[in-house]
Amino acid sequence: MIKIGNIELPEFPLLLAPMEDVSDPPFRRLCKMHGADLMYSEFISSEGLIRDAIKSRKKLDIFDYERPVGIQIFGGDEEAMAMSARIVETVNPDLVDINFGCPVKKVVCKGAGAGVLKDIDLMVRLTKAVVNSTHLPVTVKTRLGWDSTCINIDEVAERLQETGIKALTIHARTRAQMYKGEADWEHISRIKQNPNIEIPIFGNGDIDSPEKALEYKQKYACDGIMIGRAAIGYPWIFNEIKHFFKTGEHLPAPTISDRLLAVRQHAEWSAEWKGERLGLVEMRQHYSNYFRGIPHFKDFRKRFLEVFTLEEMDALIKETQQFYEEYQAQA
């Protein structure tokens, strides 16, 4: 069993990564149904929370069925981070996570996200400010360093542990790599071998199959794995990995019916959360992912993008189901 504060997780938990415009409540709910053990909100600007920005406040929405769930914040000002942690505490998540890994320019330019990797002292001060302002467990997600000439994760891990954080997730790339190139988990392995490190260390980067998850689990000895892009449109990956760990065998791939059910559930929950029209419009980005690799979906995709009501969605799902049943019968 892995513990983060008083949160009890399985022996080797699988975490859903916080992803901007992806990790909202409907998507988290699907991933929870399909085996995710711990999830995080989309990252939230500390300054946005303090300004009472509507978009930032909306990201605080969490629901009991998805617990344990953490809310992730980012920022470069100690006072703002402390204040936003207190705001986060009012919605009663299970933990607060700090983002020191987002490589996007608009975040980095504000001295937040991966921008803090250039200044470990500031990273420590920001983390202390959050730890000292909340009774919730605090965790951190970060990267190896700014670039290949400045990999400072060893010092970061030790110093952040000293501030009182309860777990550390390491995306095994530098900021300069963004999401390109291969993630180098050797650094995660080295952190795990450090006798001074006592908190759980979770690895992130490039896990896109049960085989790779098992290989990295055995090779790098981390305490759990965080999965991001591989779960977009494919929430089944969590249970597939767990099944492979236990049996060495693959679960059957999701059928067309499974995929259409996931789309319908995602659409319904998105409509409940944001309103029918807005909910369906904002989940459009997911359609291609749910049907990636499925033949003849291009024409259906265009029509899914024109759906504005659940009634229209149901009619199109029924038609899509019928088409693929006939297609498979002829195959």
C-alpha cells in the first residue's frame, strides 16, 4: 500500500495526469471507472483563483465518485500560492498538487510551471508557502530540469521533501524537450535509490501500453506511474495495465460498442456539468481519440462535430453502431 498523507492507494497506483482542457470531471469519471487510482484537476492559476476568474473557479469542481482526487495549482508568487491553497482547501479535495513542470511558454514566461526549474530556492519557497497554508497533503509534479545542461532533479527531490511534501511525480523530460524525444527514466531510478528519499516517487512519460508499464515498473522501481496522453480517448488503459500486471495477458480491446458507450457517457456527464450545448461542443476534441484507428470513421467524425443535443447524439450513436455491425458482418 502507498500512502500520501492519510490517503491510502494500492501497492502500485496508476495516476491520471493533470492535463489542460482534458482532465475535467467527465473525463476523470471515465478514467476512474476504468481503473485510475488517483486523479488531478486541470492545472489552475493561483492568480486566477485569487481574482475569482470564472474559468479557474470552475476547475475546482470535484465529486465524491472520483475520490481520491487532487487539485493542481501553479504560480510564481509565494503569497498568491499560499492564498490559492487556502481557497482550494474550501472545496475539500484529498490533496493539493503544485505544478512545476508545465513547459508551455505562456506559463513559463510568468515564472511558473517549468519556469521555476531555473530557481530551486524559489521552488522551495513556493512549496513551503503552500505546505504551511493548508492541512491537506501537498504533492509536486515537476521535470528533470530546464535542459540537458541543467538536470537538477536530485537536489529538487531532497529539498522539496524537506518542505513537507508527501509525494513527488517526475516527468522524465526537461523543459527544453517539451513533449518530444524519449523520456529518460534513469533519473527516476536514481532518485529512488537515494537513501534520503522517503516519500513516494511516481514516474511519468511515454507509458502507452501495458508492456511498457510493466517494463518500467520493474526496471526503474518507482512507486507508481502517472499516465497522461495515452489515456486521452482511451480510458481503458488503466485496467489493461492492471490486468497485464496480474496475468501477463491482454484484456480484449474495446469494441465499437465500448467506444460508443464511452462517448455517450462522456457526452452526458459533460452536458450535466457545463450545460448541454456547451458540454457537447467542448468535448468535440475527444471524438477522434475515441475512434483512433477505426476504419471509415472520418465521415462519422464530421457528423459528431455537428451534434448539439443528447438526442442528436443518441441518434448518431445508433446509426454508427448499426453501420459497424453491418461492416463487421461483411468483413
